[in-house]
Amino acid sequence: MTTNPDLAPELTPADYPLSVHRPELLHTPTGKTLDDLTMAAVVAGDITSEDLRISPETLALQGQLAAAAGRRQLAENFQRASEMTTIPDAEVLEMYNSLRPNASTAAQLEEIASKLENTYSATTCAALVREAAQVYAARNLLAEEESPVAPLAPQEA
């Protein structure tokens, strides 16, 4: 579902759920409204998988609702999810695996954070990766920096 955040009014907890109280704000990535999403349209082949995906705008609206209800962490999760919609799935999984304890060095995590910011404009996600790097460093959960291996001396016969 997409929305135009410039036209979206300030939401309050009374607007939840959007599909019931504010359906006019919701559209598919292809521009269909909730009323367009019917079983008849599915059977007719008028609905594609793209019509059933959530958009960054809808995730941002859900975050606005969470913030209005005083649920800061949930709002931040929706913001990160909104940013992640532009990142290819395979890359998200790669980043996820890199965030496991002892899987990455501080430099590798900074590289991921920089890519999130510079390639995808995912500043909230980048901040989370940097925070994870700080916590991992404090708890000794970063991967060891690989030091160059000295060549072995030839063995004498």
C-alpha cells in the first residue's frame, strides 16, 4: 500500500487500524485502493503480487500511529522497515547474517552502515548497525580483525 506522505494528515491512535478508519490513505504500489482488492479482481487476473506488497509510505504511517500511541520502539521498527523496502531481499539477508555476534568486524559493520546510508538512504537502519557495533565492541562480540599471516620459512631437509 502506498500513500502520499505530503498529503497525509497527522494520525492519532483513533485512526488505527488504517484499513478501517482511514482506508482513503492506503493504495497499492500500483495505485489500487483497498476497494479494488477483491476476490473477483484476483480471479480476473487484475491483481498482481505487486498489488499485495506493503509500501514504505504505509509502513511510515504505521510508525506514525505507533508513535502517537507512545510506542517509540515500534515506531522505530516501522521506520526501519520502511527504509528496508528498497533493499534487495538477498542483501537484507546478507546484512542480517553480518549482524550476528562474532560474524563481523567493526570495520565491516561500518561498511554496511555506510552502504545503508549512501546507497539506500536508510539512515535509521545505518544508525542501528552502528549501535550494534558499539554494543558488540563493549561486550567483546566483534569478529577478530584478521592479521596478515607471515610466510612460513622453508623447511630444511
